[in-house]
Amino acid sequence: MRALVYHGPGRKAVQEVPDPEITDGGDAIVRVDAVTICGTDLHILNGDLPEVHEGRILGHEAVGTVDETGDGVHRLRPGDRVLVSCISACGTCRYCREGRYGQCTGGGWVLGRTTDGTQAEYVRVPFADTSTYLIPDGARDEEMLMLADVLPTGYEVGVLAGGVRPGDVVAVVGTGPVGLSAITGARLFSPSHIVAIDTSDARLEAASQFGADITINDSRADPLAAIKDLTGRLGADVAIEAVGTPATFEMAVQLARPGGRIANVGAHGKAATLHLERQWARDITITTGLVDTSSTPTLMRLVLGGQIDAGRFVTHRFGLGEFDQAYDAFARSAETGALKVVLSR
């Protein structure tokens, strides 16, 4: 089959690789019908995740059709249409029993990281019973694909971890797909204001369409001054960091009021400074995390019910083998306007 293979920092190639095979009774082989690219894939290509070794098939999100199942799989049958989650959950370890699937001792984020991923014609899905979701008839592939990672990530690691409440002022630093997901999720809790901060006017325009009522281009304006003016000099109740750079993390900490919450969502490849000499007395809470995808069923209901428009994340479409073109568009999002790219059969 054809797949997108990682060959070290800055190097990838579409090439022929062996078809995946079942290696455990809980595995399923899924034919990939639609796949997308995540910002974390770009972090891998930048060399930020050294645990990803040369030869790995990238990708951790897919919608597909079950082709084959192991003898330990009981929920799925060949022909079923499924959402392949970015998180593989054994379902029995301590963390899975707590609903913290991202920390699963036998799984977690493995696809495209420590096992071959979804940017291929077929993928082996471990723990298939607890790591896939059946897709209802009539649901569109593109909408369901946004539930594999980006929507749960912004919602769980940003909105829920940040404790967004009615009436809050929420600052979202970074308005790429994850930041837009955080804006989408925050709107469900009726904040008084959502302030979106980015250096791209195109992405700030997207943030307005997704529900931000104030946008700030921090290459031209001071977001801290603007939020202080908005909040009577206090600061944001919740600051969500959705980029993964030292500068954006440090900005998020500065934007939060005393007693505020900072939710770090971005994947960091470099050290960021936490100035405890200035922050220790401010009663702030900082959370970090990997998505658990425990919210996926809830978000699926909201998408199917029309409360969340998942389809508007998709700006660029490609054929399943057009990875070079798709990566180029996604990596140059400031020029191309790409939010999420989808590659389909």
C-alpha cells in the first residue's frame, strides 16, 4: 500500500510499504477513507518528538471502513464505518478506568508516534473496541474526522481543563485549528467575551466566524493592555494556549488574572519559562494535558444535532495520495489560509 513515511527531521516520503496485519486479538484493520494532518505532525517533522523514529507512518486521525478484525474484537464487523480516534485506549488500566485514556499504560497516543499511523491506505488500530466509534448513517466523513483529535483536544485540554464558566472572559492564544476548537467549545459555556490572539489576520477572521467577539493581532497591538482594559485591569478568567511556543505560553500566563486559570494545549518542543518569582503569589492554576477523547461521544451528538458545525474547519481537500500537496498547504497556512486539510479516497 501507499503511505506517508517519516525519515527524520524535515524528511518524509510517500512510498510503498507492506500492508498492516493483525498482531493482537484486539486489533482491527481499517481501510482509510479520509485522513487529515495535525499540527503535531508538523512538530514531528521539526524534530520536536524524538520518540518518533525513522520509518514511521505518520498520522493519528481517520475515518474508515473496517476491513478485518482480530478474534478479540466484539463491537466491530467488517464493513462498519468508524471514526479512528487519535487515542488508543486499552479500557482496563487505571487511567482508562478514570476516563484518562490519553495516559493509558498500554496505549494513549501511539498512532503515528510509536506505531504506524493513519496517513496510509490501511491502518492497524490497536484496542479497536475501545479506540473507534461507529459512525451513524448519513454523517459526513469530513465532519466526523474533526472528532478524531482537533475538536476533543480544544474542548478537553482547553475549555474543560481551563474551567470555562458562564460570564468568563476567555483569551485564546493562537487561532489555528486547535484554538478554533477551543473557541467553539468555550461558546457552549456562555462566556461574556472570547478574545482571540494571533499574528495572522486571516486566522483572526476565522476566529470571528467561529465565535470570538474580540480579535487582536499581537504583531500590531498589545493583548495584555486590551484585556486589562476589558476587565477593569484584572485580566482574563481563562487563558488558553493553543500554539506550543515559549512566547505564547508566557503570554497566556501574563494574560490571566489573579485567581485565573491557564490551560496549555499546545505541544511544546522547546523549554518555556515560568516566572515563579512573579507568579507565585497570584493564585493561578496552570494545566497541561494530552487529549483523552472521553468527550468524543458528546461532541458527536452536538455535531449531529447541528450545535457544532464541524465541517467549517475543512478548507482544503486532496486525494488520498496527495500528501506532499496537502502538507505544503497546511504548513504554509498563513499564505494558503488552510485550517484543516482532508485527504479522501
